[in-house]
Amino acid sequence: MKKIVVMTLSLAMLSGCASSSADSANTSSNKEDSIEIGLCFDSFVIERWEKDRDVFVDTASSLGATVNVQNANGDVEKQIEQITYLIDKGVDCLVIIPVDGEALTDVIKTAKEKDIAVVCYDRIIPNADTDLYISFDNNMVGQMLGEALANSGAKSVVMICGPLTDGNVPMVNDGFYSVMNENDIEILDTYYCEGWKAELGGAYVYDNLDTIKEADAIMCGNDDVATSVIRALAVCQLAGVKPVVGQDADLPACQHVVEGTQLMTVFKPVSKLAEQAAQLSVQLASGEDIDVNSTISDGQYDIPYVATEPVAVTRDNIDEVIIDSGFHSKEDVYMNVSNESDENE
């Protein structure tokens, strides 16, 4: 394993094919001695990923590592191509947010044959025996979404979820189902948005308006989908009438919470997750053992597992959780309800 030395951080933002990365990646003169981590995003469609990237890169840099960032733009073949490039380049660790985890099994096997550590970041890669899975407690996220709707008095719901190629979706749904069953809440329909394309959520509302009108509430797989759904509900004069929940605490979702058109969002402390992931990845890249006590099955193997707890955010605690933590500013969150914000001071 390569020796860790102090070096200059080089961040290669790649949105095209892997071959272009050779021209824009590392510039360190100590390249042969450096620790290099390949950080592979599925895309930057989801708002939070840019925060994850920035915190991860900053933390890894402070520990003397170089991070080569790749963006597959939602294309699994492109992601395989980028991972292959990083393997051939000889990185010390791969940190992957998979487009489709099941499609990556073979390329991860190649990485492991070359003794490259592999970290699943926020989404598990099944049956790949990776070195670490670090994420939020997705079952708990699902329970929080369900409890918010149960507490609103809903007796029937529609689920507009992310794609099943994202391994987190079944985990979130399992948590949600458990609350629905405990409270005898009927699920009228379940829809999966391919590739986390939020516009499909809004389209579902228009195409299934009778079902939407019959439902008491709507569970959305994330806040981007929730925002699209709320826009469609507004056109149908149902925004604020049908409780909507989502996750990620995106700025539009927080604005909708204070405006009353979104009941709840789940805040996931991204900075904490990304910082811890960077620290553990540098340890793995340098050949050190990591101190992780929990494991989770990837379907075939039990792998080390770190889970960070999420926080349910409503209008009652949004100031404390979102604004006081600096995740979003008060001016941004209350942009459309400035008078009410002043009254709360």
C-alpha cells in the first residue's frame, strides 16, 4: 500500500467519458507516493450530493489524500467505464454511489482482485463483499415518513418512490410499510420514478388524479419528487390539502414545510456522514483496520456497516434543526413567508 505523504488536493470534476479524466485529474508531483481515492457519483440530480462531495473532498484533503470525482450522469454503463478507469489508474480506494448496484458486481470484483478497497456510500452494492457500507438508517427514514402521515390522521396513502435499482428504496419502504401496517393505513398505489426523475412524480399526479383525490396523503421517495408532486397538486388546487412527506431537507422542501404544503421532511446530517466516510476511506486506502462494530448483509456477505440517524423535520422544529445548524439560512427557508418569520422571532 502506498505511503501517505502531504500533497496537493486535486479535484477532477468529470461529467463525460472516463478517458477525459486523464487530462484533468491529479497534478501532484508526489503522485507515486500519494493516497488517491476515486469518488464515483451516480449523478448530481439530487441536491444533497454536491454537499456530500464538498465535505468528503475537504476532509480527505485535510488528511493528505487526493480525491478524483466522477459523475456518471445516471448512466450505469458510464459509471462502469469510470470505475474501470480508476482501477486501471491504480487508486487506493473506490467510494461509490451506484446508479444500479446490481450492475456493478463484476467491476467491483475486478477492483478487489487488485486489492483496492471499496466503500458503498449511501447505497449498498449487493453481493459484492465490499469493505464498508456507510449510510443513514434508511429503515428509520421510512418509519419517520410513515409516522408523520399516521399522526396526520391519514387512512389511505399513495407512495411515489425512487427506483428499485437504488438499494435504499426497499429499506425505506420496509420501514414505511411497518408503520402503515401498525396503523391499518391502506396503500392505494405505489409508483417508482425511474432514475429518480422528479418530473415523473408530478406526471403521476396528473395521470392518476382520481387515485390522488381518493388518498388522504402522499409519501414521496425524496424531496425532489415531493416538490414535483406539490407543483402538480397546486395546479389541481390540492396543494396543502393532501399532506406530502419526503426526505433530504432540500431547500424547496423546507420552504414548503413553512408554507404548509409539505407536512414533513427527513433531515440527514450529510456533513457528518461525508466527513466520517472520508476518514474511514483514507484509513482503508492506507491499509489500516477500521473500527466499525456493526455489519449488514449485502445479500451474500456480511459487511461493515455505519448508520447515521436521521431527524424528522416539521414546522415545529425546522428552526432548530435546519436553520440553527446552518444547513439552510433563515432568509432562504422563510423567503416566501417573511412576515410569519418575523412574528416567530
